[in-house]
Amino acid sequence: MTDPERISKRSRGLAAQLLQAGAEEQPAEASVQQTLAALGASAAVVSAAGSAGAVAGSAKGALGAGAGAGTATVGGTAAGGAVKVVSATLLMKWVGIGVVGGVGLAGAAAVASGPAVSPPAFHAVVAAPAPAPEPVLKPAPATPELLAPSTAVEAPVVAVPTTPSTPAPHVGAGEPVTPAPVLEIGAPLAAEVAYVDRARALLASGQVEPGLALLRSYERDFPEARLLPEVLFLQLETCDRLGRASEARSAARRLLDGFPKSPHASRARKLLFP
Amino acid sequence: MAAEAAALDEAESSPRASSQRLVGLVRDHYAFVWRLLRRLGLREGDADDAAQQVFLTASRRLHEVEAPRERAFLYGVALNVGARARRSLGRRREEPLEAASERVAPEPNAEQVLERRQARALLDQLLDEMPEELRVVFVLFELEELSTPQIAELCDIPVGTAASRLRRAREDFEERVARAEARRRFSGGDT
């Protein structure tokens, strides 16, 4: 069976014009980012719940007080499974969700805390599963480092200690914007979203070089690079606006070669093939 | 069967893999879902919200989705989410559609962006008047450039049915466009 010629492929006529206009429409970049952020926030919860055992833990949720501050706490006991601790500032800027409250996690212990400031700081510690088969009954370690509010200039850090008690590396206020080269294998998606959001915030506030430096170190810090298309898109847009054509084209080429179906691919095509 | 069970186990046991897959879903299918929602009658902001809802639903039901059926799954969720949104936003939507027909009067010197917006407003108005079963097939063929067999698979209908609906949808759309054009001429907006 042969399909008819598409009306939109006709060279003239109102019907073709209307359909071409419809086919060209693309979602806004912010719309894509918002959904990724929402999924990132969910992923942090899923990450904690994913190690659920057979015993229901207690859970409580709390909304932090103060201007724009959101603190979510889910505490529980774990049995027959792993204990995961996640401390995260969820991205209130982009999404209206992300505060975990009243979630009954079975056998998982999670702590999510931090102020929702912009740009948000992010700390996450994902502990490796406790050795099986011995049941682990251990509350989430409420270390000051995990629960202390972060400052707006703090660099995002995500670490994967080998045991739950291993302290997470911490970058304090006033240190360089570019984060230390911490291996981020297994970091929750929310960590990557927060990292990219921080770069976006820097760029938006006119701190172009620190922002671009963060973007350049993204792949080093997050080897899984699940948001690479978004990072390349940001590099492309920023460099293009700055007139750094070579860097913009390089990002566009990587974007187009690696992610031709990305919502950002059309922008890369326009830059490369005006 | 064993492979499916293994895949399910793997998905459940690996939050990281799930996250990776979710990002891939957004990366590969967001524009498709968003445009579908737009052409099914949602305004831009509403389509943003609905698209996010589609992917959040997908994140909760990820284990149900086999890799080759991801697009079909998202399509099904988008149809449901879109229908619910349209029902709840129906009253709000009426005004802009009426206004859209007013805005269709051409402005030869208008900027291209505005022309595109006007074209989309008219397109949405015409699509909104089409019967739902025709509209969906039409949008998937003309705007998303799926083939008839692909549409049949996505909509879970026989290929012959998809082809028949497409033929009727194209006739229906062209008739509506012809009427819209006639109205434009009648109103003195076109020469």
C-alpha cells in the first residue's frame, strides 16, 4: 500500500501552509527542561524506594518554612534490603513538585533536605547496598553535613561512598565555582538536573565563563551524562550569542551527531546549515 | 517470556537504568508528544503541562513499557491526558478559537512569526472541528509523518481502517480549508 503524497509537501496552497506551520512548531526549551526536572525529582524518590524490602517503614513529610524553602523528609527503617540516603535540594524553580511528603517507603530510608534557593545547591549521597543477606536496620544518618542548609554559591557535589557511613566530599561556600572532579557514577538524575540548572543560573546572571566552565566539566563529573543534549544546547546558545562561532558549531555538531532526535536538534541544524 | 521477566527484573532493580531510560524517552519523544497535544487542541502552556504529565505517568509505569512500544505507549497516555485536559479546559478554549477566526484575516506585511501563529491558530481551529478519529490519523500522517502501517500500529487498528480514515480525514480537512479560504475572500482579507 502506498501512502498518498502529504498535503504539507505541496509547494503552495493554504492547506500546505497551515500544515507546515503546525509541523514546524517545537516545544520551548523551558518546557523540556521542566519535564526533565520533574522527572529528576521523581528519580530521587524512585532511587530511594527502589531498594525497598518487605518491611514497611515509617515516613513523614515536612514542608520547610521560610521564603521559598522546601524541606522534605522521608524517614524509615530498612529491612532485607539496602539503605539509601539521598539529600537533595529539589528544583522548585522549574517545577511545582519535588517535595516528598507522606510517602510510605517500604524498607527504604531517605532524607531529602535543603533550601530551595536559586541557584540551588545540591548534595546527594547514595550509599551502596548493604551486604546481603543480613538485614540492615539502620536509620538514615543525620549528619550535619547532610542536613545543613547549603549556600547559594556552593558547588554541587554528588558522591558515592562505599559504605553508608562514608562522609560525602563537601565543597564549602566561597570555593571555586567549578566543582572538584568527583566521580558521579550512579548519581541520581536529580543531581545532574541540579548541576545543569546551576550552570543555567550562572549564565542567566551574566557569569558566562563560570557557567561555561561548569558545562565543560559536566561530562567529567557525570560520566553517564544523561543530560548531555541539554548541556550541548546550552553551550551552543551561549557561545552563539557571544559570537564564539567555532565553539557554538562544535557543540551543535556534537548535538546533531549524537542526538539527532533531540528537541534541540533543529536548533543545531539551523546553526550548522543556515 | 523469560526475556521479558528478566527485563522487568532489571528495570525494577536498577533505578539508574530507569532514570536513563526516562531521559531517553523525553529526549526522543517529547516533541512528538507535545505537538500531538497541541494539535489535539491544547494551547501552548496547557500542552507543556500535559506533556509533563504524560512523562510523569510514563515514569510511574515504566516497567509496563516494552522498549519497542515506547512511542505507542506515550501516544496512548497523551491521548488520555489530552482528552482530560480538553474536557477541563473546554470552556477556556472556546474563546481563543473564536478569536482565532478573527485573526485569520491576512496581514500581508505582518512578520513571519505572527503569520505562523495565525496559521497555527487556523489549523487548530480546523482540526478541532474534525471528528476525533479522523483528526488523530490525520495529525499523525500529515504532521508527524508516520506511515499508514505505523499509524495502524499506534492506534491499534487494521491498516485498511487507518488508510480509510486517512482518506476521509484528508477530504474533510481540504473541504474545511476551502471553506476557510472562501470566508477569507468573502471578508475581503485575501485577493
